[in-house]
Amino acid sequence: MKINNSKCPICKNILLNIFNNLKEGCFEQSCRNTPMHMLNIYYNDDNEIYRVYLWLYETSMYYYWDSESKKFSFGNYDKGFVSSNTFWEPDFYNYPKLIKQLKTYALFY
């Protein structure tokens, strides 16, 4: 997955760097500047993205990509989460296309 390391691909706001203890040597970048979305990006010690969490107001759902386990999941805390049988990498730089894909998943939820 590719994301510019300094700006949110959705709203172009500056991403907040957070160093955490989820995994040794990893850090997180977060965008929580708008009520329309929440984005968390997790990097491994090689500075490669290994996990992305996204919440969208438009669908009221969470989306989760894990490139290490090749897992894509989505859902919400009311109905629970579903894992898709197919893993696909999100294109955060084509936001209309991404929203269309995510809304399609939401239809089958």
C-alpha cells in the first residue's frame, strides 16, 4: 500500500505521528481532523505500511486492511465485522473510486 507519509490522502491534512507499542519498531500515523473520516496507518520497522484502519461517515463503517495476513475486513460495532475472502489494496489517491468500492461492500453487509 502506498500513502504519502505526511498528508492524509483523503482530506490532505497533515498526519499525526504516534509511536506505539503495538509492534516493536513500528509507528502509526493518524488523521482525526474531520468528523467525515478517521484514518490510522501502521508502519513496520522497514517503514512499509502493514495495516490501515479507516472509518467513513458516508457509510458509518470501519474498514481494515492488513497486508501481512492479506486480510480485508469491514463492519461496525453494532452488527460486527466481516472478513472478505479477497484482499485488495486501497487506492487512497482515487477517493471517488475508493468510496464506490467501499459502498459496494456496505451493500452486502
